[in-house]
Amino acid sequence: MTTQELAAKMRDDWDARAQSNAKFYVADSRQDWTDEEFYAIGRQTVADDIQTDMYNVCQGSDPKEMRVLEIGCGAGRVTRALAEVFGAVDAVDISPAMVALARQACTGQPNASIWNNNGVDLSVIPGEALFDFAFSICVFHHIPSRGVIESYVKEVGRLLKPGRLFKFEVQGDTSLQTAPDDTWLGVPFSEEQVRSMAARCGFEARHLVGLGEERLWIWLFKSSDGPPHCTENRT
């Protein structure tokens, strides 16, 4: 399967999931989320995974002066919460159906912009060094291609300001046998694969938490000058 064929399959599969039960496929711990509950867990995600880490996220900046990037916004569960904390949020998703739901969810938040990207890169957002922070949750561990994931990391490197953080998660269970066209169970990463990808894309892999687990959290800091160097892993 070519990259273009995989991107088309990811788009079609996530459109179908959005039309079937978007909230479940975004947060699959239950099938009957109310709107209030669904967006509440988005705020909880931001509280748990971002607001507890503001030293790394903000690096002394006022959150209300920061522009942040979210990859894989789905139905806008986290996007709404990000827009409550930060000055501007740009969010992308491969699924037109999910993008429509996210735009509806963020109707009252003019500081949130939702983009329909091609599922392979971030060319929908032109320019470079635009963002102060980038974030992705429950997205890359659904992508069955390391090449596609690395393309995203490289693109974040284009868009992120030097020294800034890209915090995201991938599938970390390297015992999994995944199919190359499975758009639900993503390809796993080892520590070596994460650090090699980071180095190729101009990042320093500073922290990895959850090695060998379904949710491997990664802190990548964009190199400020010269080639990045990897530091000791902290868990």
C-alpha cells in the first residue's frame, strides 16, 4: 500500500467512525458520552497532560500569548479545552467529518482554527516557526506507518519555534503484530526508534514515559542550534 493509498484509507475509515459514533471512537472507554461529559474529559486531558507540565510547555511564556498546534483533533474534545487555556489554537484532522464536528464544537471560540489536512503532512499550514507548543493525544497510536508518523514529526519541526516542545504519544507495545493497513492499531515504537526519529527530524528526545506500554509519551524539544543530541531517558 502506498502512502497515498494509506492516507485515503485513514480518511475513509475515520469518516465512517465519525458518522457511526464519533465520541466513542475518540474516547473508546464508553459508547454513550453526552456532550457535557465528552468535553469535560477533554478539559481533564489538558489538566492532566498539559497543565501539570507548564514548565516544559510554556517555558516562561504567558499561555494567553502562545499559539499551539494540535494534531488529530477528532471531534474537538481537546481542542475546546486548549482554546480555553492558550491564546490561539490550530488543530488538524484527516477526516472531513471529524473536522466538521470539531468546528461545530468550537463555534464559540474564535481563537480556534480547524484544518482538514491530508493525513501525511501539515502542508495545509504554510510557514515555519509559528507555534510555541505542539500536542497530540490518541492519534499516532492509530497510524500503522512509522514513515507517516515521522513525516508528521518532521513537519512539526518546520512549524515549531526553536527550543519548543512537541508532546505526543505513540504505540509503545513492541510485542504487537500490526497490519500495514490497520488504521486502529498503530505501529509500535521502541526507545531506539523514537530517538533515531527525533534526531533525523531535528529534535532532542528528552523524556519518554511508558516504554513497552500502549501509550508511550514522548517529549521532543526542537533543536535551537546545530544537530540535536539525545539525553538520558527519564521515566
